[in-house]
Amino acid sequence: MSLEVRGIEVWRGRGRTLGPMDLMLQPGEVLAVVGPNGAGKSTLLSAMSGELRCSTGEVLLDGTPLLHWKPRERAMRLGVLPQESSLGFGFTALEVALLGRSPHASRAEGSADLAAAVAALDATDTRHLASRSYLTLSGGERQRVQLSRVLAQLSEPLASGHRYLLLDEPTASLDLAHQHLVLEAAARFALAGGAVLAVLHDLNLAARYAHRMAVLAEGRVVELGTPAQVLSPELVARVFGLRVQVVEWPGSPGPLVIPEGRAPLTP
Amino acid sequence: MSASEIAPVSATYRTQEPIQPAAPRPWLLLTALLLGVVLLSLAVGAVPVPLLALAGSLLERVGLDIGHKLESVQQAVLLSIRLPRVTLGIMVGAVLATCGAALQALFRNPLVEPGLLGTSSGAALGAVAAIVMDVALSAHLGSLRMLAVPGAAFLGALGATLLAHRLGGGGGRTETARILLAGVAVSAGAGAGIGLLTQMATDAQLRSITFWTWGSLGGASWDVVGAATPPLLIALGLLLREARTLNLLLLGEREAWHLGVDVERLKRRLILAAALGVGAAVSVTGVIAFVGLLVPALLRLALGPDHRRLLSASALLGASLLVGADLLARTAAIPAELPVGALTSVLGVPVFIGLLSRKGAA
């Protein structure tokens, strides 16, 4: 039972933008995907969600190829938060969260759906915005409301199978406290038996909240393991071109990465 | 280092407010408006039909005599002229407004109009071609001649929409912006065709073409109503069924797909339903502009974007708007009749400009 990527490759024109790659996302874990711009993080997320057809290889959701799932059944298990959304209509924040319930509700939403949507707003600290129009919200507030929508989509434990949450830079436009709040919500989702894959740019956030980290460079996974295993000054210099110190800090659940400056051009 | 060991560092939760989903209930108001406009439209005209006499005649059928009755002229005008005209107005107005609402959701743009897909101009080309070739065809068509113009308009609408859809990449994943641009191209081509055909038209045909391109309910008869009802009602039914999926589409095509919507098939269904509805409407009344743009755009301001309210509210208000505009068109300059499409444009243009200049019109 997992969301598994088997030997996938994505080609655009003559260039290979992703793969070949194997990766497995398991229930109960938060997997952070890090890497420099253009490394293929969002492409990986699109491929894992089934939105992007892979040139070769396949993606298995609980053992069954993603393409074989009925759309609604798939939507009950697999939720995706895109990097940015283009909602240009004045739904209230609560209505946006309720839209996440649509795979579950066959006709009108019931009180269970309302409760799930409200709980999802609570989880992202947006309940006080419930009756505000989405169009009047700030970028960070919109991002959190969209996360609520995806959390509401996946809020119920399933009779069989697991729930997978794919987040593309969920902290991108958030203030410091809300970055932690959103990743705490992701950690709680994993603790409840779900699985989370999050594309992150902040290595310290990744180290704090992720059980495993996958480091992507030029479309391939170059390191995979716990933050303590993966994060080293050599790796960060090689992949990101940045000189750093990696230190243990008392009380911090993961290593801390402290930047020093740009790495010399030749390794 | 499991998640349970993580001490929360984030801000404390805000005080929890009670949640009450607010749902405006427009049905009573909109139904009353439609009923009022319909009754007024039945009563007013060159031959007045007093509502009291109408009620008297209806009650007489069930055995009650209140002392008022319709005269036979009034009864004839009511049954064979006004009733089919109002019926057609209700259906066409409802379909145009509902198609507009659905297409605005499809293109995620509150200022889109059914005409943008090439539907209206395709229908115009078909109708103009039928009018100009009328003389050549009439000998063979016999009694079918009456249906030649609406039939050709309907085929033109369907053909133009499918062509735009195809040019926009209809086979695989269609991008909505491409379909819109293809619609512009198809409209331009149809416009060129109309221009050339107009050069060949006689004076009488030109008058008919002009009147037709501005839209009118003047051609209404029970035959026309009977022919137009099935496609109009089917299109309306198909669109009303999609209210929930249209809401998801507003989130974005990717988001809708991730929520379990087969987006490509949904887009095909919507475009076909809109072509059927607008094609049938244009083929019996000509081009009536702005109903499909104005009604949903205004209702969205009052009701919010939820299509479970918006679609049926658009149908009701669209019907009221067209029946009301038609009442104005045929009574403002008796005995002359103004083209109703010109009237809806007169109403529509300032509102459209107002919506454009509103920041974040939605």
C-alpha cells in the first residue's frame, strides 16, 4: 500500500525533464522533495498525481496503476495542492473548502461535509475568513484556503486503502508562523495514517517536519533518506552551489542548515 | 523525530466563530418578476387584452361567471400571436442566459458571451445564405420553405462551433484560450461570408437580413415554438445538470481534474450543449446580443458564483429580460416594431462597460 513511482521518465521535446526515477511514498510519512529551481520537483508532483502522462514507467496508487482508477475513487484518496491557483470568482472561503468535498457528496453537501470543511479551515487558521470572498483574501490566505480545500477532500479515513496528499510549495507565500502551522497540519495528516509529499525550498523546514527527504537535481533523485542522513555541507554545495554549515541544535528535531555563502564554481 | 514530538511553534488558533453558510434565496423574487412580465406582455399591445377579461374567460371554462369575458378578436390575438411569442421569449431568454453562465464558467471569465465561440455568426451565415438562395430553393422545398432559414441557421451554428472547437485543438487536450481565438477566426470568416452574400441579395432580402441579424421574436408561431422546443429544452436540461461540476471548473481545470472531474469530456459536453441551445435560439429569433452576458454577470454579483443557484436563476431572469425587452420592442413605436436585439444591446453595452471597469468583476 503506497503511492509508487516505477521507472518513470518525462520527455519534453528531445530533452528528458524527469527520470528515470523510482520513488515510494508510504502511509504515515512526510516526504520532503527539495532541489534547485528546474530540478523537476513540480514535474515529479504532476507525474505522481497522474495529471502528466509519463513517457515510460508507471505510477501505482495502492498497487493499481493510476490511470485505471475511476476519477472519483482516485480523488477520494489522492489530493493535490498546486503551486498557485487561478480562482477568479468570489466564492467564500467556506465554499472553497466545501468544493473539496465534491468527490464524497453525490448531491448536496450534508452536515458531515460542512463539519469536514470547517475542520479543514481550522487546521489552516482560516476559519475567521469563512464568509469572506476569496477574491478579497491575500496571497497567503488564499494559499491556506486552498490547502483547506484539499484537506477537506481527504478528511475521512477510508474503508480500504490510504490517503495521499501532494503539496507543491505549500509554504511559498506564507509568513513564518503559518509556514509552521501548515507543515504541522501536514504532520498531523501523516500521523493519522495519511502520506504527505511536499515540495519545499526551505531545508530547515524540511529537516524539521519531514521523515524522509528526496533531493532532486536535473530530474533525478540524488539523495534519499532521513534529514540527518541527507543534509551535509557537501551535498548542499554540490546540488545548490551554496556553502553551509549543518549543525545539531538542542531541542530541534532535525539538523539546522546555516548558509555561509555561494560555493566556488568548481567542486 | 516523529511528528508527535514536534512542539507547535505556530500562532495560537483564533477564537472560533460560528459558521453559517449564507444562501440568498432569489426564487420568489425571480419567479414573481417573470410572472409579472409575462402577464403584462400578454395584456399590452395594439389589441389590449384586459387581464380581468382573461381571468373571466378562464374561469368560465370551469363554470364560474364573473361578468368579464374576452372578445373573439382578443382571444385570437392572445392565442395565436401573443402566447406563442411569449412562450418563445421565455425559452430563448432562459437558454441564452443559461448558456452564457455555463460558458463563463468554462472559460473562467465572467465577460464571455455565447457569440464568442462563433456560434452566433455561424448561425447568421446559415440564415443569410438561406435567405439569399431562397428563390432558387423555393420551388423544390414546397411547404418546408418556412423552415429553410431556421434550419440553415441551426446547422451554421453547430458547424461553426464544432469548427472552432476543432481548430482550438478539440481532439486532445483543449486549451480554452485557443478555442476562444479559434471562435474569433470563425466569426471573422462567417462575417466575410455574410458580407459577400449581402452583395448578391435583392432589396427585399436585404430588409429581411437586417431584421434577422438584429434579432426579433416577431416570427413566433406555434409551429416555430414546436420546432424549437425540443433542442432548447434539451440544451437547458444538459446544462442545469452540470451545476456542481461547473463550480469545480471555476477552481481551474487541474484542480477540477484532481477532484475527480473528467475535464476534457465535460468541456465537450458543455460546448455541444451550448451550440445546441444557442443554435436553436438564434435560428428562430436571430442574434439577440448581451442576454447571455448580462444576466449571469449581474446575478453573480447578487448571488455569488455557485452554479446551483446561478444557472436556474439565470434561466428565470433571462426569460424575464427577453420577454420584457420584446414587450418594449413591439409597443414603443406602434405600429412599427423595433428589433429586440438592438434593445438588449442598448441595455447591455452600458452594463458591460460598468462590469469591465469594476475591478475584479466576478
